[in-house]
Amino acid sequence: MKCTIIPRPMLERMAERAPDARKREIARNSIEIDDEQRGLRAVRQQEAAPIIPRRVTGDEQPDRTIYDAETRRQLPGTERRREGAGPTGDEDVDRAYDWSGITFDFFLKVYDRDSIDGAGLPLDSTVHYGREYANAFWNGSQMVYGDGDGEMFTSLTGPLEVSAHELTHGVTQYTAGFEYEGQSGALNESMSDVFGVLVRQYHLGHSARQATWLIGENLLAPAVQGVALRSMKAPGTAYDDDVIGKDPQPAHMSDFVRTEADNGGVHINSGIPNHAFYLLAVALDEPAWERAGRVWYDTLTGGKLSKHAEFADFAAATIASSEERYGMDGPVARAVRDAWTQVGVPT
């Protein structure tokens, strides 16, 4: 399983089109690191046995340790900050610490989940991984962040939703376990986008209508023509740049992209369930982590979906979850059906 925040095709285009050799080399190096980690992630995630979440008291605390790889590729690196210690002055160390704590608090306070696995899993992170590595990933047991190159991509610890996105891959790993290919892989990516933006919205106190619905906001450097990696509000509009190309995400099944690249388009076709969630959240016109987020969380963690689930399977399960929690044919269930209908997914 390969679950990096920046899709491989974007880096491949950078490796081919960047106007100078340094940027092309940075992209090729980032791809090499991603490939190096792919098999290791698959082994770790296969070893992750299902865990029964424990009942929370509300007093649970995160257990964070932040390490520094010092531009090397060895994990975890040198310990820089442990739970309860004060800021170090290294922005990447301190952001990794803060963002993992905010993500922990979100899942605990909103969905009664004790850490990524539901049973108090320690949250380890490594920063400064690789030399100008332009990506971040969850490797099956910890978070890993590159520094970016500063010209195309800024530090990967920058946006809160990037950390929350990757940590949510861990939640999916311990729950639905969607296979990282085709539609199930796009669902895996979409779960991370959904809960990634919800963590940010919760932290900022934004309602569905106030939120930007962008993934990786400010991750693209000023020289890049774009605002983010993805837009849940308007898939396909996040960037349009001579080097990294144009945002390929569809918002409707009529534009579903059939491709062998990107594990069958997992970062591409995730735009469809992403947009369905956005439509639901706006229709309910409240903070998106409330009823909309609860329906998605119940569906992700409910144990009723195959790891090979497709969009229609997930859509049907969200309707069932909404009816179970909020009533048969109630306003939430109707809004869920309507959201899927608007993106062309049959229910």
C-alpha cells in the first residue's frame, strides 16, 4: 500500500517538465523514496491485526514522540520531543507534535476514538526525512514528513490537514482496511481527505459553508499555479501548472478516470466521494464533523464493508448508517441519498 499525500503522477510530471535539473532530480529522488517505502508499508499494514476499540472516559491523552531523520532515510531518527515537553524551536518538530495532538483530540472528542487504532496507539512522527523529500506518508506505524524543496512544495508539516489525512490512513488501516487500488483505493484516499479537512475545520471552528474544503492548502509554493493539492468543493480546480500539470479529479461518475497509473487512479477518482461528502455537509448546513461526519465515521468503522468495496457499496452503507442513527427516511438520510445522486453514484 502506497499512501503518500502527493500523488506519484504529479511528481513524475515534475521530473519530466521542471525547467531545471535540480527540480527534476528532487522529483526523481522523491519517487525513489516512495518506491522504497511501498513494500515496507504493505508489510506493516498486513501485520496490523484488527483491534476492538476500548471504551473511552474522555480523559485519554496522546502519547507523542517526534524524531528527526536529519535528511537521512533511517527511521525513526533522533528523538527531539516527547509527550509533555515544551517547544523545541524547530518548526517542523513542533508542528508535527501539535498536529498529531489536534488530530488525536478530534477523534477522541468528536467520535470517542482513543488514537488511531482506538486503543491508545502512540503517535510517533519523523521530520526532515530525506534530502528535500517532497512527500509525507503514514508507513503503517508512524508518520513521516519530508521538507519539500521550497520551490515547488513547501514543508510537508505545514498544513494541518496533511497530517490529519495521513493519520486517517491509520484509522482506515485498523477499521475498513480498504484495498489501495481502484475504487476501494479511492475510498481509502477519500476517507483521509474527508477526516483531514474535518480535523482542520474542527480546529478552526468553521462551519461547512465557511470552510475552504482544500487539501494541502499552502503546500504548493508561490511559484506554482494552484491553491492546493485537491478541492472537495470543486474537484479538478486545485491547480493548473506548466510543471505539475492540471488537477485531474472528477466530481461525477460520468467523468470517472480509467487508468492503471496511481494504483488505478486512487488520488484522482477520490474526487467523486469527496464531492459527495461536501454536498452532504453543505446541505445539512452545520459543522461538517457533526451529522455528516458521524455518518461517514459510522460507515468507516462499522465493520460491514468489504475491503474491496466500491463507491456504490459505500454509498449504500452511508444511507444505512444515516437511517440507523438519525431515522428512516429522515432529513439526514434524504440528504445522503441526494448527495450520491448528484455525483452519479447509484444508491
